[in-house]
Amino acid sequence: MKKALFIIFIVLLIDQVVKIYIKTNFYLGETVHIFGLDWARLHFVENNGMAWGTEFGGRTGKLFLTLFRLVAITGIGYWLATSIKKNASKLLIFAICLIFAGALGNIIDSVFYGLIFDTPGGRNLATLFPEQPYGSLFHGKVVDMFYFPFFDNSEFPSWLPIVGGKTFTFFNAIFNVADFAISCGVGILIFFNKRVFPKEEVINSTSQEEIV
């Protein structure tokens, strides 16, 4: 359990340090190329916490989403505790730790960021612990910043039906450390399924009496 908590703490620490740095040093929408590479960027955006920045239901939908996340992370925490208690695969426990830490990292944004940040317009920077925060409890926005458009404004071959000649961007998702941790955890569960969920071999044997 101590090792699991340490992993969760490290992921959470990195996630929150990066988010707070981006939030207080980048204006909303600012983009910086990493090591001068066109396909590796820091691009500061905010969203209500759903995948691909999807939004629904306004403030009520946001509150529902945050409460749902709290219920989900409670279940993940229970899964982690029972897996440790049952001496499950270390790889499984590591994967659950990543998923738990990632989910908790984004929940912190959703629950608290509306209270501890403001959102100035234009090219101004946000302030940590301002006099007038931008939101309220459970109505914060999740901070995303990693953007790797490996093929930006590329064009589909003209011979392809429907999409031929049209432009596309791959990979166009913008994510954070918490999202990356969740993806790694899920990836471990998928690609190392046999190791994290070993099948119990049940051997039925019948005793036979030796006739001498």
C-alpha cells in the first residue's frame, strides 16, 4: 500500500505542478514549440473535463460530471485496495495506481480550480488564489497542454473516396499528465491482460487406490 500511495503521489504532484505552471505562465490559447519541433507543442486550453473537450448541460451537466467522477474514483480506490489485499499482480496494481492518480488529478481541477484561479481575458495570465476566482466549488475547468500533431494539415490522397484531397491532423488531441497516466494504465490492462489477470488453473484429480 505504501508503494501504491507513493506512485499516486508522484503522478499527482507532477500533474498539478505542470498544470499550475501552465495556468500561471501561459495565456489561454498560447502555443510554444518544444525543442523547436513543429509536431511537439505546449498549447494551453481548458475544458469541462470530458474527452476531446466535449461539453453538455451547462453548469448542471458540469456538476453531474464531477459527481460522477467522484463516484467512479471511489470504485477505483476500492479496486486498488482489494487488489493489494489479495496480493494481485504488481503490474495490475501499478496500472490501477496510474488510473486512480490520473482520475484524481482531473477531479482536483474540476472541484477546486474554479475557486483558486481567475480567468483573465486576452493575453493576460491567470492568478493563483485571486480575490475574484472564475468559478465555484465543483465547477472548475481541467487544464490541458500537451499537443502532438504529427501530421498537421496533411492531405488525404486524391484517389480516396469521400475524404480524398481533404486535410486532416493526426494526432489532434490535447491532453495533460493525468490523461497520459490514465491512458498508460488502461494500456497496461489491455496489452498485458494475461499477466495482470492470470487465469487460475483448476486441476481436478481423483485418488486411486493401489491394488497390490
